[in-house]
Amino acid sequence: MPNFGDMETNITVRLDSIDAYNKLFGLTTLHPLVAVIDLKKATKRFDCVRMNYGVYAIYLKNGVNCSLKYGREYYDYQEGTIVTFSPGQIIDVDSTGQPMAPDVVGLMFHPDLICGTPLASKIGNFGFFKYSQREALHLSEAERKVFLDCLDKISLELEHPVDNHSADLISANIQLLLEYLSRFYDRQFITRHKVNSSVVATFEKELSEMYSEGKTLHEVPKVSYFADKANLTPGYFGDLIKRETGSSPQEIITLHLIAEAKRRLASTDNDISIIAYDLGFQYPQHFTRLFKRVTGKSPSVFRNEFYSNN
């Protein structure tokens, strides 16, 4: 595998449009806001290129080697693997020594395409666009056929003369594809249950140790901290924890925090502001607001009720 840290890219391309991508690889643009990609039809190539994405992109690799790097990490991108990118991501691609026309297909669409469509309000639900290295989707043969069938439907619409139904049908078929990818990711989370369970167990253990009796925290624990320790992106980590436990990482952190807050309120006479600082809050009022939202009562009311009942 090449060392991207020492690699000099031939070119850096800002992909703000579908046409920018097509020109890079010598492909034909059928629609200014969406394209079904087939790199076997490419007439241009670059061994090393850095892509600054301003569009959504989904790629299926069918059987050739290609190295992708996001930040300092490599993508888990092997045969039969899906990777997805969203606006704002910068990806290094190295295809040195690979065929002129790699067997990679996929979909690319501009955010403007879905404005005013049902997909616009749902696009944020497809968290896999924020997944990164080691978090790619590995398709079964049956899933691969479904993926390709969805691409075929979108291709047919792009080749069809534009009419009053075109925009809605293209958007609907893209949403259908994304719903299938979400289902396939659910399947992958299930088949990796054993590995995922260890991630949950480690998360719970680290969180319990943080809130062990008497410890002082410098800040309230963040989901990103635990995700980083697990070598996962916050999005993937959050989805993994949610699927395994039924609760989001933030909900679990909050439950641990409130449980420890109750213990300190009931077992010490420390001022509420001191307890808030010791639990990692920069401002005591933020602690009071969270405690009341979760328990239905302020910290002082909770403490007074505890003492009056004991």
C-alpha cells in the first residue's frame, strides 16, 4: 500500500459540480446535478489525485485495487465494497499501476438536486455519508444486484427526455438506493455483533471509570472522545451503540452523569456549583438545566427531598 504521507498528488480538484468530475475522467455529462458513474468508460486518469468533494458520491468497487485515504487513515475498500462521501470531505486517491479503466461504478449528485424534494428532509438520516475508514459497507452478491438495479433505474431516467416527472423520479430513485444502503448497513451491524459488543462493553467500562466515586472531571465526556478511542468516526460509533443498546451514546453518557450527580447530591454537602464543576461543567447553570430536564426537578429540590425522606 502506498504511503500517502509522502505522496504528491498530481492534481487537486474541487468537485463542486458533476461536470468537474466527468471532465477529470473524460466522461459524458448527461445531467448537471446527477450522474451514474462507470469508470470503465473513463478516457482520462491520474495516478494520484486529491478530491475536495462538494457533492454526494457513492462508489461500488467490483474487483480492482485502489487506495483511498481520508485524513491520516485508509479506507477499508476492497472488492464488493461501498464507500460514500459527502460535501466537505477531502479524499486522496492513488491508482498507480492500476488499469486505465477500473471496475468502479456509482452515483454522484449535487445537493441542489434534492432541494424541495422529500429526500432533502431525510438526507441527514443517512449517517453513512459521514462514515470513514474501516467503516465501509461490504455487500453480499444479492445486495450488489439490488445496488446495480437501483443505478440502472437512475440511468434510465437520465437517458429519458426531460418531462414533468423527471426530477421527482430521479430523486425518488436516489432515495430508494439510500434506503437500501441503510438496510445493508443494519445487516452489517448485526453480522458484526460480537465485535460491536466489545465496543459497547469498552465504552460502558470507560464511562463507569470516569464517573467512579470522587473523581473530578475537567469536562463533560463527549461522544467524539469515545469514538476516537474506538478508532471510529462519531457517526459510525453512534449508530453502532444505538443499534446494540437501543440508546444513543449521548443518552448513555447523560444517564451515567445524572446517576453520579444524584449520588453526590445525596452523600455530600458540597455546594451544587462545586458538584457541577467536579462533573465537568464549565457553568453550573448548564448542569442545573440538564439535571432538571432529565429528572424533572432541580438539584436543590432533589437534595432537599432526599434529606426529608431519609
